Amino acid sequence: MTPDQISGFFDAGEAFIEGTIAAALVVLWVLALGLHLARPFMVRSTEKFTLRLGADLWWIIYVALRDILLVQVFLGSFIFFYPDVVSGQELPITGSLAAACAFGAMLIKLMSRGDADTTWFRWQTVLLGLGATLYIVPYLIGVQATLLTGQRIEQVVPQLVTSLNPDIALPLCYISAALVGVMGVAAVVYDLRQTVARRPKAA
């Protein structure tokens, strides 16, 4: 094989993996949002168990699966923080903003009392709903419609696909990465303050 063939092989493999991740994120977003909204049903389901152990296991499995899916959403969305991937692949143009929403929801879970705090739970719902919308809508209307033809389609699709609209996609990539960085720093500062506040004061 020639060097050009080897390079082309790896480029094709990279494009396949990135396209697979982009497609899988649609399912992951739907599952993450669905499991989050299913909390009232899961709470009611625990009341049907006659054994406390069964109810505890049911709740632990639900919470673990819900939170693991959210982590998977953010890890998969990490491809939107690479400018070369954003400009070179057909991805939903607001996917990077959706990744920032997923990261924000994760931070709320870590920094608050979780489901016990109604206000923060509502904020999680808002972020997950917004993130799912920002990802799924441009993916279905934009990425999946790139092979379709028509006057209206040709006007809308280029606005929703990263590789066809890099002038918007790249700034969103940098802005989203900055948002994630700022939220991460804010979380660290908040945690340090909480740690200092919990320390017993010297007599």
C-alpha cells in the first residue's frame, strides 16, 4: 500500500467513527432525557415493591443508568470541541452548545443535592431538554437531509450542518468550549469554598 492509500484508509476510518458517534448521540440524548423525565414513574414504581431491598435495587439501577447515559452523552459530544472535526464532518451545527448543556446538567448533579432539590432538578430538565433540541433538530433536518434536493431544502440544510457552514460552526465550537471551561472552573471554586466552610474553626 502507498502512503496515500494508508492515509486515506485512516481518514475513512476516522470519518466512519465520528459519523457513528454523531448518529448514536441522537439515541443517547433521547434516552437521557426520557430517563430524567421518568423519575416520577420510577418513584411510584418503588412503592409497588413488597421488599425494601427490591425497591432499593430498582432505584439504584435507575439512577445509575440515567447518570451513566448523561456522561456518555457528554463524552460522545466531545468531538464538537475539535475544530478540524467540526469543519470537516457533517455534524449538527449546534451540537457543541448541546454538549455544554449536558456538561451543565452533570455539574448540577455533582454540586447540588440532586433530585432532593426541586429547583436544581428543574434546571437539569431545562438543560437536558434544550440540549436534546439543539442536537436532534439540526441533525434530523440538516445532517440527514444533505442528500435531498429542493429549493427550500438547499436553503435550510447548509445552515444546519457544520461542514457546510463553518463560519457559524467554528465560533460556536470555541464558545461552547469556553462555556465548559468556565463552568468547570466555577465548580472547582465552589467546591473549594464548600470544603473550607466545612472545616472546623480553630479555637
